[in-house]
Amino acid sequence: MSTETKEEDQSAAPPKLEAVEEVVVRFAGDSGDGMQLTGTQFTSTSALVGNDLATLPEFPAEIRAPQGTLAGVSAFQVRIADYDIHTPGDAPDCLVAMNPAALKKSIGDLKQNGVLIVNTDEFHDRNLKKAGYEENPLEDGSLAAYRVTPAEITTMTHRALEELDLDSKAKNRSRNMFALGMVYYLFNRPLETTIGWLEQKFAKRPKIAEANVKVLKAGWNFCEITDQFQVRYEVEPASLEPGVYRNIMGNSALSIGLVAASRRSGLPLFLGSYPITPASDILHELAAYKTFGVSTFQAEDEIAAVAAAIGAAFGGALAVTSTSGPGLALKSEAINLAIMTELPLVICNVQRGGPSTGLPTMTEQSDLLQAMFGRNGESPLPVIAASSPADCFDTAIEASRVAVKYMVPVILLSDGYIANGSEPWRLPQVEDLPDLRTEFRTDPEGFEPYLRDEQTLARPWAIPGTPGLEHRIGGLEKENITGDVSYDPANHQLMTDLRAEKVARIADEIPPIQVDGPAEGRLLVLGWGSTKGAITGGSQQARREGLEVSFAHLRYLNPFPSDLGDLLDRFEHVLIPEMNMGQLATLLRARYLVDVISMTKVQGKPFFRSEILARIREILGAEDVH
Amino acid sequence: MSTELPVLTKKDFQSDQEVRWCPGCGDYAILSCVQTVFPKLGIPKEKFVVVSGIGCSSRFPYYMETYGFHGIHGRAPAIATGLKASRPDLEVWIATGDGDAMSIGGNHLIHTLRRNMDVKILMFNNRIYGLTKGQYSPTSELGKVTKSTPVGSVDYPFNPLSLALGAGATFVARGVDIMQPHLRDILERAHAHTGSAFIEVYQNCNIFNDKAFEHMVAKQVRSEQTVEVLHGEPLVFGKEKDKGIRLNGTALEVIRFADGFGPDDCLVWDEADPNPALAFMMAQLGPPDFPTPIGVMRNVALPSYDHGLVHQIEEQIKEKGAGTLEELIYSGELWSVDQSGQVVRGRA
Ligand code: SF4
């Protein structure tokens, strides 16, 4: 917010309105304070103003953490900009803290001189103690580095609703709208979107709608009348590509992508799943898509979920199972059954912090090696990763396409960051989506269960109910072509080679790697999955500083694109940032014998652009370039 | 599709694979029984799917000339569930064993039963691990001496029927490998039942646990040591039909007609009783004090899971119309950016 402001001449009435390129706002409060909803509203309003944006929710680690404690803090960060952005921002310019715990958890992130809005009503002894404050931070001078705007949000909410016949609890619940009204004023956003939304949401309870609208306006008016801010900020619309947009979270995009793949392939969608954070929303979302003919099966455990999907694949469905790291571990034996039986299957793994139960609500990319190698025997399968919330849509389609075309299980890697984060999605035309139509084998003439397609090596998909094609498949090694059980040594070698070759051949279809920047030079930053935003942002900034850096991103982790080896050779240094301890780096070193520079972070949080930037500067020996 | 079905015979269900169970294994009799029953069910051959897990019994699909899936250990019910849920038109059978179904796959078994998935589960109970060469199984009796329990096992066995009843199974039966007509009848009735059918088949493993059921089912003792449960009939047994089982208070007891009792004093079996309590009590019976019950213990009508799943989808489509991809993608709060960069709410 402090960079490159274009001041407007508004000397007359305070406060002045300052145009800024971008702003990062974080709403933080107790899990009962409605912070996710507040953040979502700020996001919707900004989308309609025309900003580019990205959001990142932060959920409390425990479902019913005691009120007012650090464990119970729920936060929502949104970054809005007048240009193309890729991440929800490193540090907030503005922090709303609804209680001491929220303040304590987020204050370390707030930028120097950032705007801090606090609900002073909640800063009483009991809450301060719960948050672990010995002294009231509002009084001990510890917040001197910020522009603090104290507001008796609870008191003023009640005052605004004096006339309304509602109990105190219900009134309390609209406090978040007061804070939102204040933030709308600060960033000069229209109230209409939220008012319209409230009226629609509470259409059956008009009094609640009225209360929320009143409090929203009260928040705005409080700031305007009492002159709370010396400066207000405005972010102009970004020049987004023409088109129709909606804001989308990764798990939603993934779910819609799977339905799209089902429609484009003509195969009914079957999801076998067991609830697990942060993948459960895929199950929830697909369960609601009954009118699209989607069948969802909430299984008794992770193993049943994948086994049921394999059964459905045998029956001719577009079969999917969704999970997170610990669930993928449980599924590994069954995934091998899909490899052996050469059935199409999409395994969506929304990664989270590990090992073991780890950090369920926090993000990590540490399942790459599990996806690659976490099974017994020689068991290669395609692994592809989504790089942003909206990209989950395309990745889901691609995973389905490959699974069906090559008759192979595919692991799709997402993670908690993009699963719950959101960004504007430029909606595709349905007719532009890939055509995934596929044909089942129906001709008994010359049929063998493990006949191979010359190009893809896929075996025929012959589903039960087809006369004359009765056959048996299973987990024992199969004789090539006939599919009979075989213990023949040479056949096992052949089948192992064929299963590997089948996956390797997918590389022929992978488009050339898109390099942003020079195609050769001193430094390539190469990423995969959800780090794309931070890498793009950090690299672009480095370039603005005059540093020579290129960056590229991998969607395919297995097989690697066929031009990857050459690309690595064309750069003096290759930097691999990943949210694990260097898993892609390990794969690249093993495969290409290139000593890439590994940059790792496992803190449950995505990379900041600034971290990538700092590392680029360091590698290029340019710490002091500005 | 033509309504006339080709006449199928046992031969149509025999695959070209050499059957590789040990000579004398009870599995042969069960295979023959299934191959005899399937052609009589009036279902086109291509609609049958046999799914199995791991174990001697799980080689079953290879010997059936139907669609077949030899799965992984314990997971046959889960594989079959996904298949049947997405393809209710298929006739799905599961071949499994006591280790496969009650040990490693116990969770899938009970959940498949409670959901009333329309799959038929044939559980070959030989009270031993055969394929891994002779360890005790979850149905082996206490004190069983095997390679893994050289001085006798110290864990109590499952009673498969009780487990199935406890899981809410809607069709529960027990048959015996060497009692072919009886077993055939059970299989036919399992097919006619809507929803899960759980059939425990006493199966002799002559290599690792020979004669495990001999004291109950051998021809010479069978009529005294078993009681055939028949719907609507009094529970009478004995070579001379001179004994019965009655409910005395809250316990079952054996009565002898020589003592002045008659068939009218016996419990009349009601397999359709919605309350499984009596079936559960029956399932407990066995040596040394009681005959072992065989036949259909429970058979109650309840809609199946797969039916419910399909029904919900159909109802939703009827109510809201079939969804289109266009609608799905272009839903939620939309905004449009035009060529000049102007932003408007909705889809311009
Ligand atoms: S080991 Fe026992 S159960 Fe297995 S095939 Fe041989 S006799 Fe039959």
C-alpha cells in the first residue's frame, strides 16, 4: 500500500483519498465472529469493482477451541490489486482484530505503519489473559508502529440496534458487519453488494437482514462522522482479460472440473471418499451435484473409498477418490490394484502438513514422493499438480483425460493453500473444453483383456454387461494380451516395462514448458503446484529490479516433460522452491544429474513473494540491488 | 433388447482355467453349486460379476465364465459396492473366506451389510488360513493349535452369523459344502432377496483343518447335530424328528418329544421378523448342547443402498431438471469484463 501511490489533490475535506496499486486486508477474530463471511463479502465487492484478487482463509486448528483463545482464531486474508496478481499477499496493510487473541496471532504480520482496527470492547482482563497478554497492548505502547483505530464495535453495534426487537445474542452476531463497514469506508468500497447479499440470504428473516444492514452502515458512518482515518485508499479496477468471471476456491474448481470431465467423456462420475481435511469439500460439493448424475459414496474408510472407485471404474464410470496425505497412505495398496488391473482412476490428494496426522488445516507439498513411490513394487503412475485455485479445474480435466486414455490411475496433487484459497476464474466456453469421449470395447471378435493400443499401450475397457467379453482381472501379475495369471519371469519383466512405458509415453503429449523470461541464462526458478503465485510474484519483482531471472512451472511431475532436461542445462543455476524438504529437487537431481538449488519451507504456510525474491537476489549476488 | 434369454447351462459358467484347489477341498463343491444355480436365475451371463479378495476361496472368479474381479485382501465388499452402486443392473456376487471377510476385511463386511448393498456374499468358512499355509483364523476355536499358535490360540472366535446379524444384515444364512441341494436353495433365495445376502458356508479344508465340521455335518450325525431352519416351520430335528427347540422364557432349549412335547411346543421360525433378537439367539446354538442351525435365519425386506442412491439422483433430476455443464460453470456470483475493461455484475 505504501508503494507507488498516486496522491490525489483533495486538500479540502479530510480525509484524503489516495490511489494505491494493491492492498492486503486481514480479518481476524474468534471462530464465532464470522470472519470468513466478512472476508468473503469484501472479496465479492472488490471483484465487482473489477480488482484482481486472491484470498487465503486461516481456520482454527480445533473445531471447538474455547472462545477468546489463540487456538480459536479464524482469519481471512484478501489481496486486491489494480493489476494481475498471483498470491494473497505476504503481509497485510490493514488488520481487523476482533479480540486480543486475534491481535496476538496476526500483529506480527502487519506491515509497519499498517492500519489496525481493534474492537476495544473485547480487550478486557479475561480475554487479555486468555490470549496470554500480561498488559493491555492497547495501552502499553507496544502498537506504536501501527496506525491504531480503536473502536467500541460491540457497544456501537448494540447502540445501532437499540430500536430493533432482537435479543442481545442476535445483535452481537452482526458485529462483524460493523467492522466490514469500517473497512469499506477505509477502502472506499460500495455497500450495495453486501446489502443485496444480506437481503437475499436473510429473505425469510427480514429483521436479521435489517440488523446487519444497519450495523454495516453504522460502521461506515462511524468512520465518516468521527474522522477515524487521515487517509483513505482506493484500488482501481485491474485490466482483466475480457470475459465472464467468478471467484472460485480450489476444491470447488476441482469438483466442477470433474463434472466437466464426466460430461465431456460421457462417463458417469463416481466419487468414493472418506471425510478428511482439507479434501472434504470435494465430497460435499459433488454430493450436491445429483442433477448432473453424480454418484457419491461416503465410504467406511479410505481403503473402501478407493476400492469402491476401482469397482466403479471396472463398471465403466469416471471413477474418482479424494483424500489428503494420511488417506493416500491408506489407499496405496488399492492404487496398485488399479495399476495392475490397468483401470482408469483419478486420485485427488489435497496435501496438508505431515507426517502422521500432522497439521490438518495447514498447507504443505510434502506428498510428492509418496505420490511417486509410496507403493510396493515397480508402480509408476502419472502425477500432475494444480498450480492455483482456478487451475484445479483444468487439472481435474487433464487428470481424467489421461486416466481414461491410458487406462491408468492418476494422482492429482492439490494442497490446502489452493484448496481453500480463491481467485477470479475466467470462465471457459463449454465447447472449448477438451473432448474426452471414449469407447468401450464391444466387439468380441479377437478380444483379449490385455490387448494393447499401439500408441498409448492402453488395454481395452470392456465393461460388465457386454456380451461375449466376459473376463477376469485382478492383482496377480497378468500375462500380456491374454490377461491370464502368469508367474512367468520374462512376462513379469515385459509387463513391468509396459506399465512404465505407458506412463512415459504421456510425455509425448505434454506441451513444451513455457519459460517466462529468457530461454537460457543465469537463473531459472522452477516450481510445481501451489508455489506458482509466489514464484511468479517474486521473479517478476526481481526482474523489475533489473535481475536476469526466468521462471517456469511444472504441471506434470510424472512423466516429466520431454524438454525438461534441456531446459535445466540452459541455465547456470536452477532454484526449486517447494513447501517440503526438497522432494522435486531430489527427483530432478536423480533424473538429470543437475545440482539444482533447493529452497524449502515447511511452516504450514505458503511462500511469500519476498522470500523468493530474497533468494533470487542472493543467488545472483545482488543483495544490494534496488 | 429381446426379452427372450438364451438357455444357459452349467457349462456356460465354467471357465477354461484349470481349477487349482487341493484335491478334496470343499471349494469344489461350492463352485459346482454356484455354476448350477447361476444359469437358473434368468439373468444374461454377461450381467454376472464375481468379486473376491485374497485366499483360497478368492480364486473363485477365475473359474467362473463371467466377469470377475480378483481384488486385494479383504476389500472385495468395497470393490463390489462401487461396482453395484454405479451399475445397479449387474448381478454382483462376492466369494470370500473367514480370514478375508472377518479379519482384514471386517470393516468392509459390516458396512456393506448395514448399508444393505445389493450384493451376495458367499463366505467360505474353513476356520483356518489356507493360502498362507495354516495359521489360525478369526473363526478358529479357542485353544486352536496352529503354526502361529503352537500352544493354542488365546483369542475367542467370531460367530459369523452373529456378526452379520449385529451389523444389520437383511439376509443371513448358513450352508454346508457337502449339502448341495440345501446350499443351492439358499443361493437361489439369496439372489431373490433385495439387498445384501450373507451366506456362511462351512467348507472343509482337508489340508490344514480337516474335518473341522465333521462332528456336525457328517452324514451319520447330521440329523442329530444340525437343525434346519425353515420359514413358518417348527424347529424340529433328529433322525426320528423326535426333538425340537423351544423358547423357554428368554432362553432356547432342546425338548424331546419322548418327554411329552410335540412339534406344537417348538419355536416356529419367522425369518422375516424385523427384530433380529431370536435369530441372534439361534446363531449362538451349536455343540455340545445344541444342534447347529443351518438354513436361512433372517430374510427381511428393506430398500438397498444402490436403489436409494439411484432414486435420489432420479428424484433430484425430476424436481430440478437435469443439470447442464454450462449452468454449473456459470453459477454463483458472476461479473463480466468487456473489451474496454468495464466491469458489470452478472453475465454480460
Ligand atoms: S489349503 Fe485348504 S482351503 Fe485351500 S485349497 Fe487346499 S484344501 Fe482348500
